[in-house]
Amino acid sequence: MNATKEFAALLIVALVAAACGRDQDRPIKDRLRASEPLTEDDIARAFDAVGRAMSGKGPRVKHGALTRQLDEKERAQLFNVLGDPRGLADAGLRAVDGAMVRGVRAPATSPQSEIEATGTVWIDVSSLLPRRYEFTYAMPGLGDTAFDLVFENTP
């Protein structure tokens, strides 16, 4: 009987610990869902949570039902934004494929140096995983690009 009580107590402690771990990112998820613009500190906290969410997962580009590895240029574009939260701007909330996402915008390197460009990563507010990347020129019609992302567990 005593062993059963000890096992039950350990089980309860394990369940509470697991629940607390899942709620670690609850405040930042709530902040990402809020309509007020993100501060630089909010973005830094969000990137910490995004890093935890991406841990052990590999990003892939999604085209309809097909997925493929990111090429070098796509990987560089994505991680240039995710690499450093300083100087980034909030791009607001919107829906992508039925999921609510929050955008974080950074200056991007344009192949045409006289024309400004931005890179925006759209982060799923529930999973904290990047869902979409957009490269946009300051002038319309110059070849803006975008790709959708999915994440798969890596071995």
C-alpha cells in the first residue's frame, strides 16, 4: 500500500512538472496574440520561445502537398531574421492557412542596392514555429518572393 502511495505521488509530481513545462511559453503566446505592437523585448522573448519550439526540428519549404529542403538562399534569408531580434519591427497579426500568425520584419539585403527590401517571418502564435517567410521590395513589381514552412523532427 505504501509503494502505491509513493508511486501515485511521483506520478502527480511528474504530471505537474510536465504541465508547467508546456505553460512556460504561455505568456509569450498570449503576447503574440495581442493586437498591441511588439516591443524589442517582446520580440527577444518570442525568439527565445521560437528557438525552443524549433529545437530538434528541421525547416522545410512547403509547395502544396510537396515539401523540400530549404536551399542556401532561403535558409540564409530565414535565419538572418531569426538570428538577432535587435532592430526588428512588429508586422502585426494575420491568418496563414487558417492559423493566426505574428509577423516580425527586418531589413533585407536587396540585389539592387538602391532599392530597399524587407524580410518578414510569420510565426504561428500557437506552435511558435515560423510558418512563412516573405521578401518584399519597397517598390512593387520587382519580384517579391515568399515561401511557406513546415517543420519535421530531425534524427
